[in-house]
Amino acid sequence: MTRPRIRERDAVVCTAGLAVTALASTVARRHPAPDRWLFALVNDHGEARPFRMLQQLGTPWVLPGTAVVAALAGRRRLALAAALALPLEKALEVGIKKVRPAPRPLYVQPTVLRDDAPVEGGSFPSGHAAIAFAAAALVAPDLPSRARPAVLGAAAAAAVVRIGQGAHHPVDAVGGAALGVAVAAGLRSLVGR
């Protein structure tokens, strides 16, 4: 695939990710029955300590860490995109939470809180999901095709763990994932591969 086509595809993925985030934000405030049902299913699973570590893939250190590893590997464009991803993701996440506030699950339905599940602040979009998917979407194109599903699966697992902990509804995780993919695709389109 030629470079202009790759950039064009990344721009389309960025636009689609932002569109999905916007659509999910309209659902997040209403908490439809399927979202509440899926939340209860995941949140009621009981304690799953081994999976708790997966939430670390959505913590803020992941993107700067990705930038450092990419720089050490001589992948300057990937390092630049990863370095820019956290400030861009956080700006968008905080902006969305201010414009479209959505309550945490605890205030919507019976919720089991685990680990560090916050009870304050906006629930939509999930910052952990956004960071995990931004990192995965940044590095996946540079990995062998057989490794990509594992990286994206780990990002999805980080989002599901946050639902299980009682921090987010499923639609929050979907919105965060879409936001993370949009950020990664937009940055890859701007800085190239």
C-alpha cells in the first residue's frame, strides 16, 4: 500500500473513531437496558485478581513508555506519535467528560466496587480503554500480523477489567476504545509511519 493511501486510511479510521465516540456519548447518559445488563454480567463475576494487572495497560505511563521503547528501537515517528498521544487523549477525554457528563455505574445501578474503582468524576469515556487502545493501535501496524490480535485483545481486556471493577459501563469502554483508536490513527496520519 502506498504512503498516501496509508495516511488516507488512517484519517478515515480517525474520523470513524471520533464518530463512534460521539454516538456512544449520546447513549452513555441514558444507560439503556442492554448496557446495564452487560455491566451487571461483567461486574457480578466475582473477584478476578489475575486479570487486575491488565488494567495497567490503560494507565498513563503506557504511552510515554511506548514512546521511549520506540525511540530506543529507532522508530522516531512511532516515538513521536506515542509521545503526543497521552496529552491529546487526555485533552479529548477531559473535554468530553465536561461537555457530556455521565455518572459512574454506582449511581445508576447496584455495583460492586473493586480495587481502585473511582466513585467520583465522569464515567464516559473510559480513560483506561482510551489509553490501552491508543497504545495498541499505535504499535499494532508495526507488529507481525499474527501478533496484532493479542495486542488488541489485551487492550480489550483492560477495558473489560474496568467494567468488572465497577468503574465504567460497557458503553464507556466502547467510547474510550473508539477515542483511543481515533487518537492513534490521527497521529499516525499526521506523523506518518
